[in-house]
Amino acid sequence: MTNRFKRTLNSRTSLGGAYIIALTAFGATMMASDANAQTQGALAPQTSGGTQTAQVDSGTAALSNNIYTFDIDAQSIGTALIVFSRISGIDVALDGSLPDDVQSVVVQGQMTAAEALDRLLSQSGLVWTVMNPTTITVIDPAQPLSGDVATLTAPVRVTTTNRALGPNGTPDTVFETPGSIAVITQESMRKSPVREAREIFNQVAGVDISNDARDPGLTVNVRGQQEMGRVNVNIDGARQNYNQLTHGTASRVYVDPALLAEVEVEKSNLAQNGGAGASAGIVTMRTLNTEDILDDGEKWGGKVNVSHGTNEYEFAGDVAAGVRVAPRFDISAAVSRKVIGDYSPGKHNPALFTDGNGNFHDVYSSRPEYTFLRQTSGLVKANVLLTDDQELNLGYVGSKSNYTKTNDVTNTKPDLNETKTHTLTAKHNWNPSSEMVDLDTNVYWTRTESNQFRPTRFNSNGTVNQNPYDTDYTLDTTGLDLANTSRFNLLSIGDGLSNVSLDYGTEFFHDRAKTTSEVEDLGGSGSAYQAEGTTPSGERDVYGGHVTATYGWNDMFQINGGLRYDRYELTGDSYWCEALPGGFTSQQCGSGNDVPIDVDLAEDRISPSIGASVTPYPGLQFFANYRENMRAPTIMETMFKGMHIGEQPVTYFSNANLKAEEVETKEVGVNFMFDNVIKQGDGFRAKLSYYRSTIENYTTVGFVPLPSLPTANWPSVGAGMVNLTDPVYMTGTEFEAFYDAGEYYFGGTLTTSDIDLIGNYNPFILDTTYSAAAQSAGTYGTAGGLFGIYAPPKHKYTLDGGFRLFDQDLVLGMRATFVYPEENYGSQVGSVSLSTVGGEYYKYRVFDFYSSYEINDAVKLRFAVNNLFDEGYVQGSGGTYAPAPGRTAIISLSGNF
């Protein structure tokens, strides 16, 4: 968790870059002549007994006379100063920047911190002065000072030598991390305006989005896993756990990309807060804050973006403003509005997919109707520096989206939807000078509420077939997490320094789901319990705790080991019933004869993790990671009940015996990070990883027999959440690489995926006696009875390259995406095919053009053409029918004020 006002030095070096503190003395008021005289006097090197020292006059401030044992090799001055800080515990600040070619001298033996500094800097031409007993600043006399170096009059800002290169300005931290992590920058999200939030993930290796443009919510798939908490998708640390059952995906997150500052996708490390209940990854969507709106030194200001395009891209605009009310207090706010209509699909290569019944569909038979969106979003943030080592961050993010979606290929049965989201966060960081404390506390509440109106369905003769439904779905999630880091510097081992850090914390969140429905009786079929049962009410508590110890030696070797403890408790009232056509009747659903089920589940588990990395050569890092996780079932999975709405005779059964998933993930990988490869100032970055996940008790929808089934081939069936008895295997390769020479750049990603989701299951999920026909129905319990399983593409490749011309004011670029879908997994029970999702999706390729021109420091013009060659295709992992948008040209104007 990043804190904007942290003032202590994180005493470590990273692959390719050292961490330093940069000081800016705002508001120092001195007469010019006095300031000049003081500066010249301060920078005069001192002599003692004929020996020149690097210390300058520090007034009354002084370092202690404690004796330390130093062992610092000759190296770059920045790295040597960090080693000095590790040994002495004294923070090192910098006024200006260090010369690139300056080397330190060897410092060995027992001495005071002042003596070590004098020796360290004796041949560098640099001088130092004491700011306080635990902080010194280093000054280059050849550079102009930013202010009074002996006085700190503003919060200290931590900066690094890390670069942000490539087509999307990816930060170096991605390629320094010994694991699989991806960052979606604001630059990436802005350079080609998106119609839906799902599009910002298009260039991320190992990540796919499973829903289509008829619903603005996100269903994020990470390494083949999605929905039901497998991926913790959060906004500013607040979990978004909303589920609503429809044809297609059920778990969705509603967010406006215009309000996002950055998205981080963590695929390796779940031994941290955010890992409770998850099994595949953590996707953190950080929204705008004052630091993203105002430039350094600005007291107030803002940013405006306005876009308009073809293909019903009518309007997208946002404005954000911030003000630094005082040195220790700032506030910011943003508002966004998007209006888009029903787009046209691509006409080139119009073939889309073959459904589970073997029917062929193209852009003409599966039309993208009802893809319009009216969305209004906003946020408010406040940041308070309580003391020099404590900060409080408060935030609210909300949105309202109006859209219409259909659940069938023909688009003849639309539902009208209005979805609102509210997220409140309060974060506190305490980071005193002690290496033992760096404590983050996060409290949040989030609500997603969706109203869906399902209009009357009519027969061909005009009579009412199905009554209208008016349904409200609400999920409230309240959470708390605490995390602390303690660091220890150990004695030298060989010719290198060693250190240990402990990361530990705990988290808790509570889900409360409520669904209410009203059905107007117009003479057709339909009852409220049908809508209320498929997205059931209930409550769930999930707890987690973690501890990880990390040992590092000389920035060349690192090993970590950790444990997670996870527990969940889930309660609610459910029932089971049967609806058998043809005169055979048992307990009829909604008749009052339903059989009650008291759902009361709880499980806990301790899960280990271990990882290691080695850097044999600067810029080359190998890593390996292993972890286990428990994925807690959700309210929907355990209390799913009632009947299918409409004409299909499908009864839903709760599974009060559902087990948590147990996941084991192994990965190996390598990071590459080199500068000055072909020309001075260029950079090459790459990350390659291979993973294999094994999932026990995998949970999905399976068809199950009715307990009173009269014959084995009876046309009425049941469905419920089931645990597969066979393990599920997911393996894949991820590769991200780019080269940036300043004037030009190119890069891309590669993702391969191999998923084995074919398995058997126990179809007898109720604690009751099944009829002989039900027990002999052999079509249940096999892979053919599974439904609602989605798989990411088997192969996906992306390319991105371009030129920066006229002092990099003009950017011209192209992106290309090549997708080869996985075979989807459909369902057939006996002779009755019940899946229109399963089948074969066709491969496709999409090309995008983007450009921008910086008119001046305050105004930038962008022009982009998405789907340049008007390709017809279905995007996603099998959870969609609708083709993606065809060629869309968008012009945008951005300004600062």
C-alpha cells in the first residue's frame, strides 16, 4: 500500500534502481544576498587536523557518537549511501540529484556514522549536513540548491530511479518483482478511449474478460479462474463481491475507467491482505487522487477529457479537480458521464460461433442489440497528514449505470437494468522512524444494488405467456484489514549484507445479500420465488491472517516463506422443491410444501507459500513460487434454489454440503531489465513465467436428478452447484516484453492456456432419498452434465508499436490482437440439449490505430480507430453471445487547468 507522505527510507535496493529521499524546501524565505552567503559558507569543506571532511556546518544538529561496524565496498554512490543507511539506521536525503559516474570508496571497520560518511564521500566531491539526529542530506556543490538544506519545511516525498517505459509506460517495479504481476497505467487507458471497462485488460498477459458489452460490469478471468471470489477485484482496497445469476457470467464489478489512475493485477502473491477467499489473483483498481490530478508544486488545478466518435460512441467526458488546502491537507473530486448507443458489429469475417446445439451464428443471426449505456460516476477524496509519520486517506466512489441486456441469441427478450454502486474507504498509515513499524489499516463498505425489470412476454397470438418481474438485487460488503512490515538488518555474510523482513496482517469481510422480487399477475406464468431463488439472500463471513518472512542477501538472492490462515462461515435459510410436468407431482415449488434447508457451513485451513529469486547478473532475475489457497464458497453457490424463469422445466437445488476449493499453484519465471542496449537512454524489459494450478473440489453448475424422478429420461431436470470429484488442472505461459528507444517503441504479450475442466461429480446433493429412476440415470454426474464453465483463449498474442515525433509531442501507434479460443464446455443431458453457451468460438484478429498530439503543456488531442479493419468476432471466455463493436473512430481532447 503506497503512502504519499512516507518520510523514512526503505533501506533496500531493487533490481536496477536504488531508493532515495528527495527533499524540496518549499516556502523558505530569505533575502537573495543572505541566501547566497549562507549557501556558499555551508558548502565549504571542513578540515580537521589537515584532513578534509565532507561535512558542512549543521548548526546545532548532530549525529550520535555511536560506533557501528561498516563493510561497504566501492560502488555507485547511491547504492553505497543506501548500504550506509542500512547499517546506521540514518535516513539519507538528497537535495538535487547524484552524478551518474561518481563512485564511493571502501569503508570498513568500526567508526561513528559521521566518520563513515566523511570517508564514503571523500573522493566524490559531495558534501553532507545533518537535518536531525536520524537524517542527513547529501549535496552536490556543482548543482543549484532547491532551498535551505538544513531546514525541512514540507513533507518529504519518496522517489526512485525506476523508469516507466514501453508502449504503455509500464513501471519498472513490474520487472523487479519476483513473481507475476501486471500494471495497467492511466497512459494505457487514455491513449485509445474504451467503450467498456473490459477493454482496458485487452493487452494484459494471463487475463481475460468473460462478459460482453450488453452489461457494463466486469468479470475478470485470471489464469483460467473467474467469478465467485476466485479473483479478488477491488476498488481502492474495497472488495467488489456482487453476484447476480443470468445466462452467462454471474460475478460482476461496475467501475468507470475514466475514474481510474492505475490497475494492478497480482497473480503470484496471495500471502497478503486481499488473499482471503481468493485463489487466482488480486486485481486492485486505484481511483484518482490529488496526486494524480495536480502536478508537483501546484496548489490547485484540474484535468478535463472529452471524447466523441462513430458507431454510436456518442459522448464520454470527465473532469477532475484538486486543491492542496494546506501543507498537510488536500482534497479532490471527479465526475464522469458516458452516453453510448447500440453499436454495429464488424462485417469482415462475420462468423462468430457454433452453439451447444450445433447451430451456426454470425453477426447477422446474433445481433448486438441493446448495447447502449448511460453511465454517471463520481468520486471525492481527502488526505490528511496527521503527524510527520501518520496519514489518513478518506474516499468515496460511486456510479449509476442504465442499460438493457438480453439473455438469448435472438435478442427478443430484453431486461431493463439500473445498477448503482457505492464504495467508502478509510485508510490510515503509521510509519515512524522505527524499522519495526509500517502499519496500514483499511476499513471499507461497498454496496452494489441493481434493479431489473423484466417486461411481459407474449405468445404469438398476443396473450400473456410470462408475467413481468420487478427485482431488486443488493449486496453489502463491509471489511477491515491491518498489515505491518518489520525489517531487520543482519551482520555481513561473506562480502554482502543480509536483511530480513516480516510481513504480517489480518483481514475480515462480511457479505450480506438480499433479493426481493414483485411479479404482476397478468394471467401468465411466473412467481417471485423464481427470481429470488437464483440470486439468494444470505450472509457470509470470511477471515484471514498471514505472515511471511523474507531473507535477502546483497540484492542477489532472496527467499521467502509464509503461512495463511483462512476461515469462512456462511448461514442462511433455503429450501428444495420439485416441479414435475405431466401430472406427477411431489412438493411443488412455491406451494408451501417446500422442504426447508438450514444452511450453516464453516471451514478453515492453513496454507503455506514459499518463493525464491536469484539475480546472477544485474538486470537478470530468476524466480520460483509455490502457494496453496482455500477459496470459500459464496452465498449464491450454497443457497441457489427455486426454478428457472420461463418455459424450461429446470428446478434448482441448494447444496448445503458444498466444500471449499483447495488450490495449489506453482510457477517459475525470469525478469529482464536492461538499459542502454542499442543506444544511450533506451530500455528493454521482459517478464516470462510458466504456471500450473491444481484445484480440488472445483465448484460449478451441474445438472442433477429430481429426487422423485419417475423415469430416467424424464424431460424435467434439476441443477445445482456441485464439487468436481476429479482435480482440475490449469497450466499456461505468459510473456510480456518491450523495447523503448524514446523516438520509437515496440512490444507485446503472449498468453497460452491449457485447461482440463472435464470431470465427474456427485449429483445427489440433497440430504434425502432419491427414487430408483433418479439413482439409475447415468447421464448425471459426468462431464456431460456440467454447465457454465468458461475458459480463456487457448492462445492470445498482442503487439504494440509506434513513433514519438517532434520532440515526442506527436505519437503514432498501432496495436494488434490475435486470439485462438479454447473449446468451450457445454452440457447435454440425454437427448435434451440445455446449453446454448457451449460450443466453438472462432479465432479472430483485431487491429487498432491510436495517436496523440500535445499542442502545449495544457492541451492534448487524441485520435484513435478501434477495430480498424472492421473484424467480426466475439470477445470473451465463452460467456457471451453478442459480437464486439465494429470499426469505431474516436477523437478526444484533454486539457489541464
